[in-house]
Amino acid sequence: MSDFYEEYGLEEEALPPDPTFPPEKEEKVIVKKKGGWLGRILALVLGVVIGIGACVGGVYYAISSPVQSVLSLANVDYEAKVKDKILSEKYGDKTILEIAKATASAAGAKKLSGLNAIFPFIGNFIDDISGDAENSFGIKFETQTLLETPFTDLAPYLFDTVKTTPLANILDATNGDKSLEPVLLEICYGEEGEDYTYDANGNIVLTEGITPATIETLSGEPTAFLGKISVASVAHPSTNDPLLLSVCYGKEDVTFYIAPDATGKDTVYMHQLFLTKNEDGKFVDYNGQPILADLTTLDDGFIKVVQYRADAASEPVLDSNGNRIVKHVYYVKDDGTGTYYAYKEPKAGAEPALFKKNKVMDLQDDSQSLINNIYLKDALHIEPNPFDPEQDPHAILFGLAYGEKDVDYEIIVNADGKREIKMLNGAPRTIGDLRNDSNSLINNVFISDFMEESHDDAVIMYLLYGKEDIHFEIDDNDVVRMKQQFIALRDFFGETHVYNAYGEFLQEKAKNPDGTYDMTSDGYMLDETKQTYIDSHGVTYYYKAADPEATIPTEQGPGKIYYLFEDEARTKPVKFKKHTLADLSGEEHLISYMDRRLTIGEILGEESTKDNFLFKHVADSTITNLPDAIAELTFGEVFENDIYYKYLPEDEAETYVDANGVTVKHGDYTDQEGNYVTEENRVVKGEWKYLLRNDQGEIDEDYKVASDMGKLLSNMTNNITQATMQELTDDGMISFNQETLNTPIRKEFMDISLVPTNFPTDKTKLGDCTAAELLDYVAAVLVVMEFLEATH
């Protein structure tokens, strides 16, 4: 038993013999027979010779006899199965040898026609193949052409026939998917109305010069057929889908419009194509983009335009041979207003050339070129609610889609009573507008679109518009109106310095050694001869001195105001712009500038500063110069109402009549009893008398709050030391009753030689003494009393 069966516990069975292997040889018992080996070899040789002879004899008979005789011996019905089907009738009496010679001769001609003359089944076979190709695939091979084509040219002929077969034939033969019919029709023939039309019987009629697409189109330049497929035929846009309509057809009411057809169904129709010219005199499309084209001037004012396809960088798109690909050929003529409308022919009464539907190849070359033309209002569905303003999209979205309200657009109620957008300036914004300038549309969203204005809050108004009476004014209807922009000019050591409306110095562009401006540097450019000002964004303005002459304060003194205009004639004033989201971004933004543009009073508000002992005195200072302003504040400025006796009731309208019959009103100076005094006779309150009285005995209000506190403390020490007890009591600095202050001084105590004092002899009562004198007197009294007690 083998190891395999033993391992798995199986009984080994006998297997049937393998037919692919020879059986094992059994050992044979050799039995010697009579006769020698020479006889057996002779018999074998004779057998082979006889067999070969018989074979050769048969072949000789077959090739030397007529074909009909040979087929009869083989029981083949020559008349029914061979004659003019496999073998031509005239070769029926020929021998195979003769037919072979004729075949070799025909083959030497290297065409199938010679062989077909001998073997007609070849032509029949080709007929069958051609019929199948035409019926199944719409590809038609000519049998006679195939027969006469040399063998070496046979394959090229077959491939050329396939390549040049119209695609329409193939689609008809293969009964293509009817749901794709618009796409297939465009691949085969192009755009309906432009490349083909239908006759009265519904048959396609190609426009002159248009050839149907072939297999070669598909196998060659892919753009050749992609250029025929419109996005609309693939996307099937609804007339209620503005976004998809834009991708398929361009801009509504510019390149296409929607109107009911004969059945009343809303249908898209293309407008007549037109071009305009830019400032350089070059043709531009409806988006203002220069077109890539060759122009030829013709008679009657027509211009032939051969427009080429361009990529996202406005560079020509080339085919595999390096040639520019033509996008459109048409003829334009100025209608007298500077708009050049397109026609199919350069003659009067010619059929207008329409805008072409966007093609799939346009998406391939530069998908953004189509997307750029999509209105943001369509992409984001930004429309006013037909009836309820409370349901409108956010004001930010309106700003993105349409611009500035009441400047670029307004919302009106149409004849149907529905609210809708009416453009006042330009067109709605597109996705391209959003892409072109670093998210310019987002940056150009006005802060006022999402922050409510408050005319009493200078900070909010600054963030929204700037500073009142500089950048904006509020009219009688409480509406904010932006004022005309201006710059300020000031001669500074022979150079003209430029300042903005805040009086801030503006940086001029760097200059090259030859005096020209270095355009790579930041800053403005000023031409005082032409009186033009080019700002840091490259926008050119014309300026004109204010009339009457006016100035604003600048960092270097008064600067003369010059107003800005759009045009050289100075008839179109430039208004300050509302602040946008862009003004809140970057290193230098609105808030970063606020510390030097708004005053403390504007930032904190009048109510917050007027009652604050410190801020009310620096309300006109900015945060930037606040430290300097505080450093210059004097005690007289900050504490005036505390230093002198004044009448300051909470109700400023309150008054009273003093002892002299004078009516005292809010803010008047008084004496300690409340009687009116003039400013020259104003009375200093007690504590301030000691703080502000200098070494010369004068009240000095000019001590600085921030830096002179040490001097005031020194004044306080000196003045209190020199004041009498009566003065200190009268000024409220100490509290002694008047009886004590009137106590007479006992001079007899002063005569005792034991009292070491220099007490002034002119003092008559305690109130006349200074604090030091009073202490000396008390000490003397104690010494005398102690002496008297000791001696008695």
C-alpha cells in the first residue's frame, strides 16, 4: 500500500489503465521460426513500392483528367454544386493541372478579379460580406472595387471605407438609442439651424460646406466631434433652471432668450451674435473679453471673423498637427452704435449668425469660461420674495449677486404686483466676477448689509461708512449719503505730499534713477501737470481744488483739499465707498486704523465722556495720541469744578438768589457761603489751596496730573506746616472747636527761664499758632506745670 493511502487509512484500489501511457511490456518468450531475415526485408520493400506506385498512379490520373471526371468518381454532383458556384463553367473540362496553372497565373496579377474568374465563389463571398456590413453596420464595400484592388491595397481600402462611412449610416443601421438622438444628431451633423435643417419631408439637409461626421472623425481629433456636441443636448436643461441654462447657453437676454414656441411651450432661442470694441480698438465678446480671431475687411463695411478656440489663458487650442482650431466663421458689421452684429454672409439681407450653444469641448478646454458666465443669482437662487420682504435672502447675498442697493440695483414691484430686481448699473454679478479678483465680490460685500447702522454711534458709523461730514452726511430724511472723495496736498520742503481724507500721509511709488515710477512698488502716482492721481490699486482719478478753498489737518500741518473725478472734464465726481468686508481684513484694516482715526469721545460716546473727570478732557484725542494728551493735562483742566467753589446742581436749570440778591446759576463761581463771585475773585477750596499753592504763595493750576503729583504732595506738606490752626480748621483740614481755638495764650508760662522755646510773642490765642508752634506751646506748659508741682 502506498504512503498516501496508508496516511489516510484508505484501501488501495486497482486503477484502470491510463490510455495516455503505453502498457507495461511483458516479457516475451522468443520462439525461433524457420526462414531468414533477408526474405522479410524484401517483402517489406516490395510492399512499399507497390503502395507508392498505386498512390502515384491515382494522383496522376486525378491531375491529368478533366475536373468533371474526377468529381464523378468522387460522387460529387458537378452541375448542382460546382458549376459556376465554385468553379467557372469554362474550367469544367480543364484538368486540375491546367486549373492550377491558371490559378497561379491569376494570383500573379495580385488581384482577386483573376481568381474570381476561375472561382466565382470568391465574388459571391465578397457580396455576402458587403451586404452584411451594410445591413448591420451601414458600411458599404463595393464588390467590384474589392476584386480590382491589388492585394497590397486591399487592407487600406477596407480601412478607408470604414473611416469615411458617415456616422449617420452606422446609427441608422444599428438602430441607436432614441434617448440619445439629440447627441447623436449633433455628432453626425452639427447644430440644427446652423449646420443642418429639415426639408418638407423631414429629411436632413446639410448647410453648404458642412460634411457629415464619419468614423474617421471619432478616430482622429476627439475635439472634432466634441466640438459638435452641445452641453444642452447632454444636460437637457429645463427653462426653469437658470443655472443649467447658463452653462448650456450663456447669459439670458444676452446670448439667449426664452419664448413660447408655436405650441405655447417655453423654448430657448439664441440671440444674434455681436461683438464690441474695447479701448484698444480690439474686438471683445459679450463679457468684454478679447476674442482670438483673424479679421479680414470686406466690402460694404463687413468684416470676416475667423474665430479660433482658446483655452483658459486665452491661448489658441491646437490640433495634433499644431494648427489652430477654428471655432466659428461669421461676418460682422457695425450697426452704427459701435455694436458689430454677425451674419452668415457678407451681404445685405443675409441671415443673422446666432450665438452658438456652449459645446462639450468648451468644458474640456476651459470649464471655467462657462462657469464664469453664470450669474451668482442663478447659482445661489438669490431673488427677492415675490410678495414678502421678510422672506428675502440675507442682504449679504443681495450684495454678492447684484452689488450696492440703490446704486447698482433696486427692488421694484412689477405690473403683476410681484417684487423683482431692477438693475441700475451694469449687470448682475457672475461667478467669474467672484473669481477674478481674489474673491473680490466677497470682499466687496458692504458691512452695512449685515450690520445695522446707528447714527448716534460713531464707531458703528465709522465701520460702515467712515467719519461723518468727511466721508458721509445724513440728509433731512435721516438717510446716509456718501460725499465726494478728496485728497489733500501740502508742500513739504519742496515736495508735494499727499494725504487721505483722515489727514494720513500716503506713500508714493518708488522712483527709478531716471525719474520714472517703479511699477512693482506700492503707493500712489501723482501728475501735477495733468492733475491726475493714480491710487495704489492703479485707478486713475482727475483732481480739482475745492472751491472755495478748504483744508484738513494733516500730520504735517493743514493740507489743501482736492476733489476727485472720473473724467478729465471733471464732471463725474467720485464718491466715497461704503466699507466692505475687505476693509476688515489684512494687516491694516478698519479696526487697526480706528485708534488714530476716531477720538475718545467718538469711541466712548458723548454720554460716557462728559461726566468722566478724565475722559471729558481728552474727548477730542485719539487712542494713538491719548498718552501725550493725558501727559499734558493740568489739574486746573481736570479738577476745575473741584478746585473752586461753584454752583453745580444735578439739574442745570436750577438757580437761586444769594445774600446779595444776585441770581446764581449752574457753573457760577461762589464763595464759601454760596454768594456769587466773579472769576477773578473765585475762591479755592481748602484742600486744593494746600496742594496747588506754590513756593511763591500763588495758586498754580498748571501742575501736570500725570507727572507733578510729587510736587503737589510737597506743597501740601509745606502749606499745612505754615498754616495756623484757625486756617486749617476754616479750610476743613482739621477739626477743632472754636472755643479751643480762641483760648488765650498764657504769656507768663513763657517767662520761666526753664522753658526752652522760641515761641512767638505775637500769638494771642491757640488758633493763631501753626501746628509746630502749638506743639511748642503745649510742651512749655507741661514743663512749667511740672516745675510748679516740684517747688510746692
